[in-house]
Amino acid sequence: MPEPVCPLCDGTGYTVVERAGLSGAVRCSCSVQSRANSLRGSTNIPPKYEYASLDNFQIPQENPIARAGLGKVLMQVRSFVREFPAPDRPGLLLVGDTGTGKTHLAIAALKAIVEKGHEGLFYDFQNLLDRIRSGYDAASGTSDRAAYRNALDAEVLLLDDLGSHRVTEWVEDTVTSIITYRCNHQKPLIATTNLEVDDSGAVAYTTAGGTQVHRKTLGDVIGARARSRLFEMCRIVRMPAVEDYRVKRSR
């Protein structure tokens, strides 16, 4: 069946309006919606999060501490979207344990930004590195330039699970290159991580001999330069310590 013709603009994409006694043409609302639909289709968001939004982010009601903490986080993300793009800190870094809702919120924020007419692109951090490295040619020193260029040039880039890769010089150099480029060119970056962002590192456990073993930090994985750039360009939002919602749902 043919697509219905917009009754407001008769399919032209423009409507005539009068302001202060003068007539002029403006883009029809159908054109704006069509662009938003097109942008949504090119974000690379996984099917699992197709319907993720800020409105359907679930806040537990039975736990007052978790309810207050996640409610505050949700307000911070809404504020980020409402003020986007902020000239001083155009990015967002969500920090917290696995299963606290970071990916849902990050994707919901990206979707809301796309609805405002911006282009966005989602990458799982490990998948991005795998794609770049899979095309690597040791002889020529080249790699998957498409994935790399997309990570550099996307108007808004979402890197999910930042730091979820074993530490190598290549990983550190690649991540530093992407983050530094985006920071220098004021290209917004949304990222999530379950690594500690404080360089001192939180204590993971204490051995039988009394030695404290610290959790690996984000700086340990992506390097001090990339971490510094992230803090320069991103609002840091810490998720509260809540029960892994994936485990809870499976019970």
C-alpha cells in the first residue's frame, strides 16, 4: 500500500505560516518525524533495547534506598538529555555494578537525543575493538577503518561496557585515540562502565594473609590519558548499589 500523504503539507514537507503579517514556509512536522525515524534506524541499538526509554526505566518500589538512588540517577540523565548539547560537558559516563540499569539509561538517553534530530551510534566496547582488530593487517598496519572512523565521526557515540577488555597497549592506544579525538572535536560521548573510576581503586577482597586486593580501575584498562579526557568531557553519574536486576528477574 502507498504511504499516506500528510494532510498538513500535502507531501511537500513544508507548510505555510503567517507571522507578523508575513507568510513563509517552514518544515512540516511530518518531515521532522520522518528524519527522526530514519535516524533511529541507523543507531545500531541491539534488539533487546528496542523499546528502552527513560519513561519505562524501572525503579524498585520495595527498597526505599534503591528507589531514592535510582530516582536521582534518572533525574540526572533526564537533565543531561534536556540540556544536550551542553558546551562544557557534552558527554555522559554512567558508572556502576553489573545489572544496575546503566545500559538501559544510556540507550534511552541516546534515543531521546536522536529524537531531537541528532545522529547517534551504539557500539558495545568489546565488539568495537573486535571489529577494528579483526581487519588488522600486521604487514601494512591497517585495520577495519570503517568501524574506527565511525567511532571517531559519529555525531553522538555510545560506548557500552567501557573497559571490558583485557589490558594491552593496542587497546589503550585505540581507546585513547578515539576518546581524545572526540574530546578535541567536541563530539559527545555516552559511555557505561562497571569499573571503578577512582584511580585509588576500591578494595575487592582481603587475602588470608591480610593483603588488600584492589579492583581494577578504568584508568588501569584504558590508560590515564583517556580517563582524564573522559572526566573533562563527561558528566559522571554513579549508579547506586542495588541488586542485579537480571538476577532478581530470574528468581
